[in-house]
Amino acid sequence: MNTQENFILDAIEPEVGERIDHARRGLFARYGAPAAIIGSAPLVLAVASQQAFAAGGLPKQVVDVLNFALTLEYLEAAFYKAGNGAKGLIPAKYRSLFRTIGEHETAHVKLLKGALGAAAVKAPAVDFTAGGKFADVFENFETFATLSATFEDLGVAAYKGQAGNLIGTPVLTTALQIHSVEARHAAAVRPLIGKSSFTGAFDKPLTKKQVLAAATPFLA
């Protein structure tokens, strides 16, 4: 086990960490070299945590938080899929950026669904016009970029707001690593609409209720 994985397992409850380590070793034994699964700790730990809790299922609090995160990731993944597929929407110099962000969001969906297994919620129906308020979202780049920044800022605040509910669980580090990528997305997109990449030394978290209130207009 490498230093990063040791640190992660040491940070969670001893009994849980032991179960995850056992599942992790089982994964490596089954697939051979770690690279055969993935070259990063998050997915290994997510899959291991799923196996470790397979008998009784993941704790309800963890399931609730991960499904909340998954719903937001579904929203973002669908948004970028539609935007990247819209002809003439994204200027050439930004296409690589938004393709990469879209790939990241799709990877987040896959990761969370893998950790949740049968407990994963289904993708919601979406309406990125928010009932017509943003009718030109996939025709006007400024509107698209504005919603992109909004979704990324929302994702950062949502993950930060739920981190406390994952303390002592095997998925906290994975959630935090997704959170940091969402923050990088926000920092890259915000300047496209005239905003600073950051607004201060500290980000403010949002509660689940606040996040859902902001996201609901885009959920059909």
C-alpha cells in the first residue's frame, strides 16, 4: 500500500479501514497490478468501500450524501454533453476546456454510481432553459458559460457543505478529490464571464436545501 492510501485508511474508523484494506487487497489479487483497475486512489477506494459494505449496504447517511452528489453530477454531465454537442456554440479556443470538463463530470458520475451500486439514483430529467429563463443556453455562448460557472460554483459549495457528513467514512477522501476538481473547473470558467477565479481566502459551503433550491429550476 502506498503512502497516500495509508494516510486515507489511517484517517477513518479503524474497523472500517481494516475492511476496506481487505477489500482493496482482494481487488488487486483479482485484477493483478493496480494499474489494471485505475491509476488513482479514489476509484480503488470507492470500489473497495462498495465491497467492504456489500453485506449490509453502505450506511444510509453515506448513501444519501452520495446520491445528492450524484444528482448534481448527472446535471453537470448532461449540461456539458448538450453544450459540447451544440454546433457553433463554443468558440474554438474554449472547446478543449469544455470537452475536458465534460469528461470529468462523466467520470464523476461513473465513480459515484460505482460506489453506490444498486443504491444509486437514476439520472433526473433536465431543463437547462429553466422554464424558458435561459432559452438560448445552447445558442449563446455567454449564457452557456454563465450557467457553466453557476453549476461549477454550486458543485464546489455542495461538496464542501456535505464533507462533515462523511467524516469517519471510507468515501470522504474521494468526495474531497472531486470537490477540488470542481473548484478548478470554476476557476477556469468564471473569467470567461468577467468574474474573478476566486472571491476570497475562504469558500462558503451551502446546505443541501440551499443547493437543491438553486438546482431545482433546471430539473424537469
